[in-house]
Amino acid sequence: MDTVLPVIDISNPTAEIGQKLYEAASTLGFVFIEGSEFTSDEVNTMFGLSKEFFSQPYDEKQKYAISEANRGYSCMNREVLDPTEKQGDPKDANRAFNFGQFKDDKAIQPLPPNFSRFEQDLANFSRKCHATCHKLLDLLAVALKIDPAQGGAEWFSSRHDLKQASGSILRFLYYPAVRNSDDENEIRAGAHTDYGSMTLLFQRTGEEGLEVLSPITNEWIAIPALQAKDGKSCPPIVVNIADQLSFWSASVLKSAVHRVKFPLHQVRTGVDRYSMAYFCHPADDTLLEPVPSPIIQSLEGEGANAVAKNGDEVLTAGEHLIRRLAAAYSWKQ
């Protein structure tokens, strides 16, 4: 597989695999993972549900409009990721549906009929996303040499307990094709970083668009949508570090700027883009305090370390998320 990002097999999560993940997370902040527990059928079912929902009339979708809890349907440039970049015509803007947490396989929000019929499948998929993030967080904790007496490998994952309220979101995304346009400069999702700990992104081949801003060259890097080696398993999943984990780790782990911009051939051929993202967040009441890692503790002037040194207020994960949403949605202002 030819890609600018490393592809890491996490099926056997050893310390060596953790080191590879750490190297990717501390440079570009993006990586592909394979060897996950997702099946291609599971992923395809989710994409099918997404396409069915977004094909419904606007009035039907708007019955489930996004709320201040960050759950529901969003459209028409409702979420402003980067107001300085050129956005497309509103009729071509991206659409999204956010699922919050599930309790006993039941959503804690109203669901449209086509989602309600597959509520348990959605709950299982969301839970598997969270478990995958747990595995990745444990690998990073080992690579960061977090003191075993203070939590060791589970220092991060123990703060992402699904039994507690959190900002974790499963998001279905739809980017309609730009009809009759040769404008390759049109931005579909403005340059931004994600808000939580890390994000899993599921893509489909032929529906590219993700670009990452290299902190080394300051140039945009197009990220492909890869196929599984055997053509049957779940394709490699994009993983990126997000703001809270970067802040926690005193910027050792990088939350890279990224955006969605259709490549010119996709603009000209009129291909829609569907993707799915799982935004993994710590429990809302988790304090973003210094991490007991010798690698991180040496950086006194960064992130959570700087807050502690200056005696400033330590934010919780929930407070951090509320502040970020305030800049993205008008109903939070």
C-alpha cells in the first residue's frame, strides 16, 4: 500500500507496535491502522445506513436537528470550522448526523426510523470504536513510559470509561458532489483540529478528500482511502490525535490541522463522499492534568504542564469541549 502515512497492524498490540504508533503520533499525528476487529460487513452496513438517511427529504432530517448536546443532524455550513477559508455553495455543503452515547444498546437521543431499526448494530459499532481507541491509548501509554504505580498502560484508557458521560460522538458524514464545477479550490470542511483525544475515520475508495497540513513542510498532504490487503477485511482506518490528548501530553502527541477538499478529478466526475468518524473523548469530569510520563514531564512550558506550573485553573474534558463547540456552533455563543 503506497501512502504517505504509516500503516500499523494492531492485531498483536506489543510494546514495539506501541513505539511505532508513538512515532507517528508525535510527528504528523496521523496514521493508518489495520488488524482491527471491525469486519467489512459491519462497516458497509453503517455506510448503507448513512446513505439511506442522507437521501431523505430535508424536512424529515431536520426533525432531528443538532442540539446543544452535540447530537443530531447538522447541515448547510451549520458548523463553522474555519471561517477564513472559501466555502462552497450551501446546497453543496456537507451534512452530518451525530450519535451520542448508547446505554444498554439504546441511544440517549431521538433516532430517525431507519436508524432505530438498527439501533443495536449502531450501539455495537460505536462500542467497538471506543474499544479500538482504548487499545490505541494503552499502546501510547506504554510508549510514553507512564509510571505503573500511577496507572501505567491504562492511565489514558481508564479516563475514557464508557459508563461515564463524555463527549464521544459517532458521526456519519456526507459531502455532496460539486455539480458542474471545475473549482478545485473549494473547501468542503475547513481547516481544523479535532476536539477530543483521538479520532477514527472510515473512508471509501474513490471518495477521497482528506488532507493534512504537514508541520514539517507546511504543505497539504492528500490522504488516500486504502483497500484491505485481502480485499475482504475492514480497510485500514485513519487515526488522528486530537486536541485534548495533545494538550494532556504537553504537545508531545500532535493534533494536526486537516480539512476536506475534493481532488480535481473527483470534482469533475461528480462523486459524492461518505465517511464516518468516531470522536473519542475522556469522561466529562476528567481533569486535563499533567501525565506522569518522564517524556512529558520534561516539557514544563507546554499544555497541561504549563497550567500546573502557573497554578492556573485545570479544565475538565467536558469544559474543554464546551469551549470548542462555542466557536463552531452559533447556538453555543
